[in-house]
Amino acid sequence: MDALLDLLNSRPLVDGEEQDALADPAAGRRWAQAHGGDGSLAELALLRETRDVLQDVVRGQRPPTALGPLLEGVHQTPDITSDGLRWTVGTPPHARLAVEAILAWAATEEQAPGRLRPCANSECRLFLLDRSRANRARWCSMAVCGNREKARRHYERTR
């Protein structure tokens, strides 16, 4: 779940400028290795593509079927163990992180529908996973985006 949010949030706006943690090969390699990948150029290219499609899907700009082409060649194999049935995902090595992110998104949508969403601050590109009981979280960070939005609304009301 954390890797999914890290991927979705790997292209934020910082002081009005886009930062992309996966664009620079060295920085992208570090990001991928920190998440269990190898940081190859093929892996980084697929991660960027997966991130962009997932962001659009979470924002509602593309249907979930847009993720289909990213899962070509992926298969699951059942494995019976003493603990029960376990499914193993088979994928090319460079695609493992991207596939895991898509599977994490699917699990989130199944177990907590509507809780993964973009920040409500129109000037923010980050995403949040609402873990609150009431499912009313709106901002990626109350300290940053929440306070800015509240201050903006207060200014507009008092103006």
C-alpha cells in the first residue's frame, strides 16, 4: 500500500514546479531499489507509464480498463502450502514493481473503495489513502494543503 502511494506521489509540484522522482535515471534507480526493484531503464519506463495511468484512473479521468495493457503477460499460479492456498504472480522482472502497484490499487479498491483519492487542493498533485473512520479526509497533509485551503476560504469570506 505504501509503495502504491509512493508511486502515485512520485511526481509532485514543489514551489509550482513539477518534480519527478523517476525521471532522472540515478534518482529513479534509488527509488526503485528502495521499493525492491533493480532500477533498470526498462523498469523505470514501465513505472512512469504505470504511475501516469494509475493517477488518471484514481482521478476518474480514465477507466480501470486502461490498466489492462500494463498487465499483458502477467499470470498467477496457485501454490498449496501447509498454511493453505497462496497465489504467486508471474511477471517479467522489470515489470514486478509496476504489477505490484496495480495489484495494490485493485486490493485497495476492493477492500476500501473510494478511500484512495487525489488531494482536494487544486494546486497539489498528491494522493491520499483515507484511513479515517468517517472517510472524510480531503487533503494529503492537513499541515500543508488543509491549512492553505482553509486560509484561502477564510480570506475569500472576509474579503
